[in-house]
Amino acid sequence: MLQSAAQTPDPDDERSIYTSPTPVSRSLKADNVKEIYFKAYIEEKIEISRKELEEDLHQNRLRAVEQALEDAKKESWMYKPIDF
């Protein structure tokens, strides 16, 4: 009788083995969640930094063009034909 009872496990017990997370799997899931949130946080920071760098680059290009225009205006007298 003991053997037959051991051979037919309760289906509810079997399901509970597969559905209830062990402490290790809970820990791994928690680590995965932390990793996902950390990765999202880092990606957001990278995106913000990228946008700031693009804006700085754009502003620097505008300043460089404006400076080049000012320099060209200052030096334009050298390229005007001289009337005698």
C-alpha cells in the first residue's frame, strides 16, 4: 500500500512544485527586475545626455558660423577692388 501511494502523487502537489517559486528563483526574478529598471534608468540618462550634447553641438556650430560671418565682414575690405 505504501508503494502505490508513493507512485501516485497528488496532482495538486505536483503543480505546486512548478508554480511556487523557490527562494532562488524569487531572488533571480528580483535581480532581473532590478537589472531591467537599472538598464532603463541608464538608457534614459544616456538619451538625455545625447540630446544635451546635440543641443550643445548645434549651439557651437551656430556660434562658429556667426563668428565666421563677423570675421568675414571685418576682412571684407581687403577683398574689395580698389578704385583709382
